[in-house]
Amino acid sequence: MAASAVEILRQQLRDQFPQAHGLRTSPAPSPLLEKPFSVDSFPIGAISEVLPAGPSAGLALFMAGLLDESESANSLPQLVLIDGADAFDPNSFPGDACSKLVWVRCTSALEMLKAADLLVHDGNMPFVLLDSTGVKRQDLNALPAAAWWRMKQAVERTGLRLVVLATSPLVPCASLRVSLSAGLSLADFDRAQAELLPRVHASPNQLRRAT
Amino acid sequence: MFAALCLQDFLIIAALRNHAMEGAYPCAVLEAGPASTSREKLSLLATNPAARIAGIRSGWPLHRALVRCPDLRILSRDPAAEAILRNELFLIAESLAADVELTAPDAVIVDLSGRSSPVTAALDRLTLAGATIHHARALTPDLAHLASRHPATRGKMISPADLAPLPFSVLDLLAAGHPSGKLLKSWGLRTLGDFMELPRQAVTERLGPDVGTWHDLLHGKTCRLLRLHRPPESFGQGVDFDDPLVSLDPLVFALKRLLHTLAGRLASRHLAASCLEIRLVLTSGAEWMRRVRLPEPQTAVEGMLSPLQTLIDSLKPAAPIAALRLDVETTFATAAQREWFGRQLPQPERWAETLAKLDALLGHGRVGIPAPGDSFAPDAFVLHPAAGAPSAAPNSTAHPACPVPLHRFRPPREVAVAHELRNRKPWPLALLTGPHPGEITDRRGPFPISGDWWNPDASWQRLEWDIQLMSHQLLRLVFQTPNRWTLEGIYR
């Protein structure tokens, strides 16, 4: 009886304050990402995390694939790159690929988190890519876990896709965690990028859910 | 009815405005020629009455004019004075009627059809300092313009028949450079009347439709619409504070007041703001300026104030604020409905505010749409504004040389490298220090790159390698003389 009263109360609160509760549809992670470079591979309204499986796992190729796959007919940028270590190299990408992103150049982990918070709350860009790979591990560890949970709620509310690139698991509330592996070597540098992209494999990791 | 006003000797009048003492002497304006051309061979663009009395004509080469008149004063063109003179002529014409066309740099045409009071006396009273305004009236604008160019038809209302005695060269105003003009002269036509008597159909069949148009024009059969000139309007405003501001709250109030005035002006002209420029003058004499490009044209005060307020909130001026200036770039308010197939920003005003907040958080120029630079210098790129015109970022189809994008270290990290000399070039063997020490197992390169070789102070050259370490890390290594090794980035 008491349990049902709590449920009724929760339901009433959800109806009264839908924004505070947000969209709680937990996306089911696909067993294998067939198209890792497609924006649609990542769940809407959730944080996803992409990790490298080795030293040359193709994280940059992943970004190149994303830019290559996103629509080109639209004159508006398609995604925001929050660059935690200010490491994005525009000369490594074609000009038309660069024009699809808004580059946010941060110099510290805190700046990166604040910028992500602003952009997630803004909600105008449907895809936010947060690159933390160049940031020092101790700076990332100093970020409070509560910040990620708050960001998760904001992402749920605005319904955008937030993908975090990290060298090791960083976001405690990630809905999808993907390991990238490509096994690149110097011999691959003589090939075309289109030949290298299919070598990037993305496999979802098992997540230990807190809720 | 139309009236044409023109200034004879426009170039020389403008050039003499800054050399008033020279006006009494024979003066001429010289054309600007290429540096390789001898000055004596350049032609005279215009001459003043004193020079004409001395027998010098426009178009003469300078050396011929100097032979005729050794005291000839040579002036160069003064574009700024010409613009001022043109503006004064326009203002005089606008005092007669609102619809004015800038037909030529030295001539305007006024549409007098809406004027009820007599205009003859008003035209005769027109004066301009240091210049004589010639005028003529006709039922079509081009007839009035032609008539104002010749002394025989100036100052009166003319009909097509009045143009007949004028020399054929008057038609050069319309036919300058046209091959048919020279051909007609070679036919022996001496006056405009000779040309007007030619049968229109036959002359058009032989020489083309342009000649038919001139024929119609001289007979007063065509009356075109004027290309009305509207001078650029400034929406700039400013406030000089009696007491310099030491806090930012009063600044926001002052800014809001300016924006209210601006919104009213924009609304009355059916315009909207596309870019706001705010400038703060500090008591120390320094200025702080920032341009905020709005993602969508704005007319509401709130939409314009929000990004500006975010900027101001993050401001830490070094001295009290003595004055505030606000200017705006205008555009037409968007009246079109949203596109069905193209993505648009759901909340553009919020995007502008977010960009302003990012600007305040990260510093100016840290957010934008990147584009590869136009040089081979390391880390050369440009950052276009993320808001406003999306076409600002040019699309390039050039592909980078390396298929794997680089994760760049900014600044590059200095390392010690064990190396040997091969063919008088260093050959890296192992990284001894830095974030990724280890033996180099494979390498591509060296790739010699250099730039700015024409500038001894800025010239640079370097050798680049893509290296693979024992730990399978892929890095870009750079050597610069005399003995500087840096890691430029990592291929992740």
C-alpha cells in the first residue's frame, strides 16, 4: 500500500515537474556498433564514452569519420568539439570537414567541463564531442563525479548526444561505452583515409549501472 | 520632368580644395599611371580655366603641356576631396527633391515630377563653394543629362529638337568606347541632329540595338526609372559619462537605453541588427572593443542585450569607463518561414548568448569554425566566427597529406633525441626524454619543409618525421637547426 502511494506521488511529481525528471528512457546499447562514424550510433539524450583499446586505436580517425559522415548540404555546423587540451589540428582535415564543426579550445579540465556545461544547457547543437584525451589524468580525476551526473540530467533534458573521448573510463554515468581499435602502424600512412576507416572497430563495453 | 546638375572641371575643383592658392595659376590634374611609365608621358585628366586660356587641353601628355606652359601646376587626384564634393552636390540636389540619382561622379539627376513650386529660380540660385553648378531640364533623365553637358543647352528646359544642333561628340557620354560610336563618326555625322534624322529601323539593323536605344533616347521616346541613391545611414550612438563608471551595472543601464533607441530606429526602417559593435573608452585613453555577431537578425532589445550583457559581466576594465559607443550592422529582418529540409538553430538568440559566455570563459578567439591555413607553416589555421554568416568558412576540397589526423601538442614539447648523421642530415634513433621516451622502431621521413625564405627575419626550415616507438606509439618528430628536437603531436 505504502509502495503504491510512493509510486502515485512520484507519478504526480513527474506530471507536475516534467523538466525536473527529464526523459528517463534508458537507451539499450547495441551489441556492436556497425557504423561507428554515424551520429545515429550514439543514443539521444545520453552521454556516451569512446575509449581507445591501444596506443594507436584510431581516435582521430573516428573524428575524421564523424565529420566525413555528417551532412554537408547544411550550412550550419553539425557538431561542437570541446577540445580539452587544445589539440585539434585543422590542417589534418579537409576544409569542408572542418566547416562542419565548432571548435571550442580549452586549456584545462575545468574549462572543458564548464564549456561542456554551457553547450549542453544551450541545446542548439545536436552533437557535442568532448575530447579529454590530452588532459592530464590527475586533472580529470579531480573533477567531481557529481558534475557528470548533473551533465547527464542536462543532456537528458535537452535531448542531445554527448560523446566523451577519453583514454580511460571517465564518466561514471555513461550510457554507452565503446572501445575503439584500429592497430595503426606507420605502414598505414601510405594508404588513403578511406581505406583506413573500415579498420576502426568499435565494440561496446559492459557497463555497471549505478541506477 | 527631370533636372540634371553637373560640375564642370570636377576633378580639378576637388584637387584645388586643398591647394586654394594654386587656383589662380594654370593647373592640371595628372592621371595615375604605372610606376614604370615616365611621368612626362602621362596624360592630363582635367585642366582649370587658367590652363585652358594658356591653350592646354585635357588629354594632352604632360611634356607637351609643359612645353606650352612651363608654369603649369601639376596636381594629383584627391579621392577624399572628390567624395566630399560629390556628397555636397548630392545634398544640393536633395534640397530640390527627394529622388536623386548619382548618374556620374560629377553629375546628378533629380526627379522634379513631385514638385509643385516653380523650379527655375531655385535651380539658378544653386551655389557650391569654388564651383559652378550647370543644370538643364527635360522630360526624360537622359535628355536632361546630355543637355547639362553643353553650354548651348544649359540653364533651360529643352526638347529633343533643342539637342539637334549639338556636336555629335556629346553622344560620347553614352557611347564612350562603343565601336558603333566611332563608326557613326566615320559616316560623316557632325551633329546630334544628323544622327536623329537617320531612319531608326535601318540604323538598328546595321549597327545593333544599342544604337537604336540612343536614337530613341535622343527623340525622347524612352524615360527610364532613376537609380535612386540612398546614402549609407549610421546607427552609431554614444554616451559620454559625466562621472567615469567604476562598476558595470550603470554601464548595462546605459547600454539598455541605447538599445531601446536603436530598436526604435531599426523598426522604423524595417531593418534588423546582424552585428553589434561595442566600444568602451577608458579614462586611461585605452579602448576596449568587441563585435558580437548575432546568429539571426534581431530587432528586440532583449535579443540584443543578452549577449552584450554576458560580455560586460565578464569584463574587468583596467580603468574607469569614460564613454560608451555602440554601432550596428544592419540587415533585413527575416520574414521567410523556416526551411523544411535544412537544419536551423532551435534557439538562435540563446546560441549567441552561449557563444558570448564561452568567449568570456575561454578568452577572445577561442571558439569558432576552423579552417586550414593558407601556408605550410606549422599549425597555420584560421578560426571563423561561429555565429552569423555561415558562408564565412570557405569550403576547400584539398586533402591533408597524412591520412591519420594529428593530435597536436600546443606548444610543441621539447625532447632530447639520440641520433646519427646520414647524408649530412640527422637521423633519429630514440627519444631520450619527454612524455614518450623509447626506441624508434620505424620512421617516415625526413620531410624537409621551409617557408618565408624571402624574408630573412621570418624564414624557417625544418625536418619532419613520423615515427613509431617500441611501445607502438605514433608521433610526429621535428628537427630544427641548430639542434632542437620537438614532438609536434601524436597519432592516436
